[in-house]
Amino acid sequence: MSLPYHHFRLHSPALAGNLLQDNPVREALIYLPPSYHKQSDRCYPVVYLLHGFGGTAKGWFSEQQGEPSLHLTMAQLIATKQVEEMIIVVPENSTRFTCTGYNNNDVQGHWLDFICHDLVNAIEAEYRCLGGAKHRALMGHSSGADAVLKTLFYKPGFFQHAFAMSPANLHNDSITFFKQLFNDNHTTLMQAAQGELAIEQLDVWQHLLICRLQAALPDVNKPPLYCRLPEQESDWLQLANTAFNCVIPTHGQHLKDVNIAIDIGSQEDTHQSCLNLVKQFNQSGVAIELFEFDGGHVDHMGKSLAYVLPWLSRALTSTD
């Protein structure tokens, strides 16, 4: 049986030389629309989909009931004329610490540059794409949704349309969660920091905390974690200051000309924080369309595609 996607590999200069020694040769899975090989003179808009922490690119092509099924959902939406045909690119963003934190630094590599420069340039060179920001959309789930917003904040001008599904880095109150996570795992983290425990032996939650600390408290002289472990309240404050509500005052203007939507589940711990974030965006002059669903953080991803993909298709075609 043929796969519903094409494998694509590229060497990323933006990721080369990262201190974690993760391979700068990355793979992306490419969904091509039904007419792609039949209409050789036709070009298509492109959606870039970023998976969440602990997820995989292949996970978006599951055929299990209730799970994300990108290709099957697209087939149904095309048949019912709810979307126009488009290319969808799903890069594999796993690292030695489970997944990238989607930051630009020497520790993990320059992941925002990878998305905006290396990946986009390679895809547009290989496939028949409509070029330019107005024909590109960015979507992601959880930490992938965080990456969507980070890209718009810190790398403006590359994407005209974006959908952030259940973003995770929402508010300072999450510091309470990370403090508890740190305290519960303090002994294990100290062992890893001292080289007594291989980083591959840490679990996904320990990796998630380390990725956040590599962004907030990086230290290139402290392998193998390459970050400082928090010792005082100012360290936690530095982590809190990376939350999106703290970034809007300085970088929010970069989002004013972008079509943006966010969704959040009523059963997610961050539900009210997301509503507050959208309100803060709107008050700063950034128009955000909000979708609320009855569900939790990971149990609605497949269902969400039924409105996320049509929303992106409408946004992309409105620029023609």
C-alpha cells in the first residue's frame, strides 16, 4: 500500500553545529494534493505543520479512529469542496531531548531559522509552490502551536496565515507547574547535569523542562544539559518572562498584518489563560479568531482538523 506522504530530506545550515549534536539533516513528510501529478503546470499554496512535544510527523498521518488523519481529512474536505488543494509539509522535529523547544540558540540549533529559511527554501525549490508569505501558512499543536506564535513574534514576514492549536506556553502561572516538576525530579536532573545519568534515560517531562530551561537559562559551558538549573526566584522569573503574555508588548506589532486563529479545549488546564491571551492580543490591536471545543489537550486533534484546514484554505485563497 502506498504511503499518503512523500519523504523529503534536507541539510539545514541553521541546525548545523548545535551543541546537542543533533543531526542537521532533517526529514519532512509531504502531503501532495490529488491533482499535483496530473496538472504539471499548476502551483499550490503551502501549509507547514509543526508537531508538539513528544509527537512525530508520522503521527499526523494515522488512520486510527480518533487520531489525526491529515490525508483522509483532506480527501473528505476536498470532496465536499470545503478546502482548495494545497501542499502540506510536516517536518520531523525530534531531538535528543525528545523534541525541539523551537528556539534560536546554539544549544538546540536555530530552529526558527530552520523553519523560515532552510525548510521553506528547500520545499519551494523542490515542489511547485506559490511563492511568498501570502501563499504560506503555519500551523501546529501544543509546543508546535508555541512555535507558530514564536515564529510570528521573532521572524516576521515569512507567513501571512497561522493557526495555533492548543498552545502551551500561555501564562506565568505555568511556573508553578514547572517548579513542582523540577522539585519532583531534582535528584534525577542533578544526576544528569553531573553526567551520572544519560540524557536518553530521562523521561519526556524531564526533557520538556530542560528544553524550557535551555531557552531561559542557557549555558554553553554546562554540558550535557547546557543550561543552569534554577536556584533562586530570579531564575524562575526569567523563565516566566518567556511566556507569550510577556512578549506581546515588545513583539505583538509583528502579528498585526497576519491572519491568525487559536483554538483551545474547555477541559484544558490552560483554557482560561488562552482566553486571557486572546483578549490581550485583541486589546493590543492583533485580531485573533478563537475556536473553543469540548475536549482536552490531545483528544481533539483529529476533529480539530475539520475546521483548522478549511480556515487555512479560506485564508490562503483570500489573498488571490
